[in-house]
Amino acid sequence: MPNIEEKSLVVSEIKEKFQQSSGVVLADYRGLTVAQVTQLRTQLRQAGVEYRVLKNTLVRRAAQEVGVEGLETYLEGPTALAFSKDPVAPAKILLDFVKVNKLKTFKVKAGVLEGKVIGPDGVKDLADLPSREVLLAMVLRGMQAPLAGMVNVLQGPIRKMGYALEEVRKLKEAQ
């Protein structure tokens, strides 16, 4: 049994993870085989997500000290936490993993997004968001469309002048 000093060290480590992460997902990991856990950890690690199984009491204490309120109700039973600087990555990877492997017992309990607790439906909505790169591309496309329209408008008079000069050339040739 770890002593109080070791527990306070783990609590401070969890606090640090909460503070450094934009997105945290809590999951009930029951029903996974060792091979599935290894596969899941590999996928998460490749995306820069840290996946840890932690004691609920220590997570509860760390969350209170950081100021994350409302997490207590989700800290029942076995709990694994996925910490990430990218708020969408852990939700997307965990829910895709559940879908691909057709898992019935593995459940996403909740999430913490920028210090606010969201329920399982919120985590699902978060996972359905396009990736950061896709969102940036959509924003750039939105910014680019008016500029492309303006270029077309500004080219109009030049284009018309070109057509007019071509018609003059044809008339001169015909004479």
C-alpha cells in the first residue's frame, strides 16, 4: 500500500497532466483483452495521447485541486484516463477503437475539455468533429472564396478590354 507521500506525488502528477492537457477522456476499460489494450495504447501514443489507469480517489483529489468540478460522478468503477494537448484526439481514437473492435463493455464515461467536464454525449460530439487540419482548411477556404471573387471582378474589365481589342483586330483583318 503506497504511503501518503507517494499518493501526494501521484496527485501532483495528475494535476500537472490536467493542467497541460486540453482534452481528457475518462473510460471504463473493462472487457478489453491484453492485445486490445496494447493496440489501443499504441494508437494513442502515436497521436501523442497519454493513457493511464489511475485510482479514482487520486483523480478526484487532483481534479478538485485544479478546479475541475463535476467529475466526481463519473469516477466510479475502473477508470482509465487519456490526456492530450489536442482536445479531439483522445475522444476520436477511443470511440473509433470501440467502433472498429465492436466492443460492448468498453465505455467512455466523460471528458474534460479546457477544464470543463462534458458527459459521454459531449465526448461523442467532440469525436465527430473534423480534425484540426480539416477545420483549418475549411476556415482558409472560407477566407479565400471572397478573395477569389474579388480577383474575378477586378479581372472583368481587363478581360472585356481584351475581347474588344480582339474584335478590333478581326475588323481590321476583314478590311
